[in-house]
Amino acid sequence: MSTVELRRPPSGLRSPEPLRSSGEFHRRLRGAAVRYGPVLLTYGVLKLAGFAVFMYLLDSTGDFRKNNPRFGGGKHAWDVLASWDGWWYQQVAAHGYDPALKPVPGATGLITVEGNSAAFFPLYPALMRLVSECTGLGLFGAGLTVSILASFVAALGVYAVTKRLGGHRAGLVAAGLWAVWPGSGTEWSGYSESLYTALAAWSCHAVMSRRWLTAGLLTCAAGLCRPTAAALVAALAVAAVLSLRRREDGVRRPLAAVAIAPLGLFGYLAWVNYRMGDINGYSKLQDGAWAHKFDWGAHTFKVLTSLPVGHFDYLFARAFEDVIGVCVVLTVPVLTVLLIRLRPPVVLVVYTVLSYLMVMSTQQIFGNVSRYLLPLFPLFVPLALALRRLRWPSLATVLGTAALASGSYAGYVLFVLGVP
């Protein structure tokens, strides 16, 4: 009878499984670098070019020193990056909220409201506080860190969505457009636009990929970032209804996404209303403290009809910034029509149209619409599909010129000549 001898491996040799596991990890890492490296590089180079011009303009003019110290005036040009809304986000990160509706006559004749920090949604200041405590950075540095990292994540999301519709080259162009778009000066500042756009882009991509639970969670998080997330919630719901009608992904996952998506937005609004003791507290807070209110587009119509004839008798008039705002407002419908002609997934169309209508139907500082419309990333798709036909030298010239110019129209005008 023969026997089989079981030999142990020499003591100096290890099992090959960890090596295979480590090799697999490095292989995937290299693949991700090859796949996403050009996207990050494209966005980073274009954004850095515009940012450098912005910093040069701030430093050479010295206008940042004229600002109220409370809103960013200081010794250094970069202090302006955390001015205005950035100052309020830092207050929330440092002290939390105190929403209480207490009308007080303001110096401008408007009614202000104590505790108006509750107008600023909690996700961005929460991440700012978390990064500050984990890294030792101050709230200013932590806020910039969150915004800059989120801007790269948003660039990847814009690329991923556009790639599904037009391929790799179009995706790269779209990521470049995200770096130079009007209002893009807030992407590397103490503002929440980068974070919100990152969540919105990847949420739409998850819907397009039929990863419903991921889409629901991302939309829920977006609802803790900006009130315009209502458009994203509605877009996901419409896409889920169409999926249910077509019986593409079953019933439970689309319904679960629809149930999860609005929790962040409605939960925060309900909390503010409860703390203020008013079922419509958040709306009254926005109106009383910031003169932001739903007016069916009356303020937008007045700006669009007054500015071309040189009249500046509307609320918060700022000539140069408002001209840029008007250009953006009139460009969006054109790009939306071009987007619809491409027959993209419905989630992109609904998100874009509703976001635009929400901004246009609200009274606000009109010059800020270039910032409020910045998250409408689906508008980049038709432009990217057109620009992808250019050769690389021509494409680099177009985007490079826009990047340098963005230091003025998307940065300096927004932060110094206007109120971002």
C-alpha cells in the first residue's frame, strides 16, 4: 500500500495569497491612476491657472483690505476666500446653530433675524469641523481643504456622467468646463458649491448605473448641503417611477431610494421649523435675514428688463456682476435645449430644469446666480460633445484661455466687485 507524503513548505516561504492580494491592489491602483489621472490633472491645471490669476488680482489691487473684517477683510489676499457665506459657515462649525425668529430692524431698513446662521445647511460646516479636529487645521484651512478635495471629486463625477454619454474625451472636456464655468471661483473657497456638486454628480451617475441605494444616500447627503437639493430629490423620484413602469430593477431598490433621498433636506428643514416654533420658519428666516424669498420670478424679470436699458433700481443691483449673471441666465435655456436633443437620462434633464427654475423664481442678490447655477453640470455635456472634435492644441487653447479669464469673471468679480 502506497502512502502520500504531505510536505510542508520551507519555513522561509510564505503563502502566495497575500502576494496575490497585494499585487491585485497595486494593479487596481495603477488602473485607477491611468483612468482618472488625466481627469484630475486637467481639472487641477485649469483651476490652478484661474486661481493664480484671481490671487494676483486680489493682491495687486489690495481691494480685499477694504472689506468688513467680519466678512473676510485682512492682511492676506486669501482671507477673502472665507468671506461672506464662508464667515457664516465658520460660525456654524465653531458654535453650532441658534435658530430663533427674533425680528430686529436692520441698518438697511430690512428686517434681520437673530440666529440666521440656520439658513446655512449643516453638512459642509460639519465636515469643516471634523477636518479641523482631525488635522489640527483652523476652520479656515479645514474649509478650504474640504472644498478643494470635493471639487476634484466633483470633477470626477462630471467626467463619469459625461463619459457615459460621449466617451472619454468628452468627459475630460466636461471636467475642464467645471473648472472655468462662471461662478467657479467658489470651488476653492469656504463655500459649499463643490461639495454639493460632487454629491449631485455622483448621485445622477448612480441613477444612470441603476445603483439605487447609492443614489438615495448621496441625494440624502446633498439635502444636508443646499436647499436646491429638492430638484435632485425630484429628479431621482422621476427616474425611479420610470424604472418601476419599465420593471427594470425590481421594486424594492427604487422605492428605497425614493424613501431615503428626501430625508436630509426635509429633516433639516423640519428641525429648523421646530426650533423656531413656526411651520414655515425656514422660509421666514431666509426672507427676514437674507431677503431671499419665492416670488414666482418677479425679481429676475425686473433685472432682465432693467439692466439692458441701464436702470439699476432693483434690489441688490451690482452692474458688472449682474451682467455676468444675465449672460449665464440666458445661456442656460439654450444649453438645456441642446442637452434635451441628446436624449440623455431623464434624471439629468429633470435635475437641470428644476434647479434652474428654483433659482430663477427666487428673489436674491442677482449677481450670485452664476454661483447658484454652477452645480448644473449636465449643461457641460452638449458643450463637451461639441468641443471634443477639436484637436488637442486647439482644445488646450480654448480651455486655457477660459481658465485664465476665469480668474477675473469667476473669481475677482464675484468676491470683490460683488457679494458671493
